[in-house]
Amino acid sequence: MDGGHRIAKAYLLKMREVAAVQFRLNPEPDYVLAPEAPLPTEPRIPVPALSSDSQRDYYAMAVAADPSTVGYGPNRSRTGRMLPPSSLFLAGVPATGKSSFGNWLEEQKDYLHLDFDEEDIVQQQGFGQEQQLLWHQHQIEPLLQALIARHQPIVLTWGFAPHFLPTVTHMLPWGFVPIWFTAARDTARQAFIQRGRIDVKYFDQYMALMTPLEQEIIAVFGGHVLQPLQDDGTRLPFSAIYAQLLPWFV
């Protein structure tokens, strides 16, 4: 979120201090508008003039997804369409238990668990076309409409690649409570090896890409960080994880 939103949230939560964060990727530059000014329907900075490929990619995606929201921030969308309360967007370090916790929420708390890393399961659940549109054409509105139509809390788990961070940033204001699962790198790596499904080189490659962005991602996630995989390799019970995130539903 931008600086204004961080300060407003801090005020509502009666926080005396707000951590300063320097972004490597600016998901949406802030604009200053007079109170009586109409909301723009196009970016106020021309796309070719943006300073980085990531910003140009973001605006291309955002305009394609919903041109009416570009230029005044995802949290100020005029659509009014929101997911059911308590919906979760769960991401984080590999092997920290994202999918397992999502399954527990589905079994114990009546959530719909959409595991975006399991393409075949997403297809079986009836969201395959929406996933492909998001992945390959940056169209996120079809997925939003499909999730809203389910009329139940959603937990979307996704070990997204760095180039999808702008997409994730644009998805969170739908009504998701974002949660980042963290762990000590060596502990998570050992858990990844013990799981045995994929060569550990993919863990190393993923962490090499994501670690430089972790503080930025945590800021995008509003500081909602949990450590379900402890430094000694033990894991918190799912009920304990759920109890820790409950205050963020308010």
C-alpha cells in the first residue's frame, strides 16, 4: 500500500510508529488530485514514460484488467465487488505449510481452498480457464467473479514468482487478508528436501529470486507475517496458526 494508506491504517490501529520501507518496485505511483477533481480513467503518467519495465508491465496488466481503477489506487476501486469476509491470500517461503494449512481451513472452517500451484486441482475445481487468463493474459476479473460466485470464504495459496508481484498487488484489494509464511532458509530447505517431491535446486532458484524482494512483499502484505515452521524444524498446530491470524480479520 502507499504511504497514505499505511499512515491511515496505523491511525486506525492506534499504532504509534510505522516502519519505513523502500520499494524496489513501485506498484502504483501516488497522485495528488484536488478534492473536486474527477477520477481519471487512464494513467496520469503515460505508459511509455514510466521508469522501469516492471512499471510498464504493471500498467499494461492493470488497464487490461479494469481501466476504471487505474490512476487512483486499487483500494479506491469503484466496483464495490468484494470477496466474502475472512478470505485469505496465503504465500511465502516454500515448504512452510501453505497448502497443508489451506487444506485444514477447507476441512475445519468451511473455506474453499484454491491451490494455485496445483494446476490440475484448480482445473477440477472449475477455475482452470480463469487461472489461464490470469497467468497468460493478465486478466484477473474473471477469477474475481468466479470466486465471488462461490459465496464462501476463499483461501488462495500460491508460491508466486517475482514477476507476478504486480498481479498479486492488484488482487489483494478484492477483500483478501494477505498472509506471508516465513521460515529460516536452512530449515525450510531441509523441509523441502524431506518432502521429496521436487529437486532442491528449484528451492534454491526460487529463494535466490524472492529473497531480495521479501521486505517489499511483506510491506505489500501489510506486515502480516507468520512463522509456522519453527527454527528447530517443528511446526505450529494449524489451530495455533489460525488463532494468530484472527486479529487481522478485523
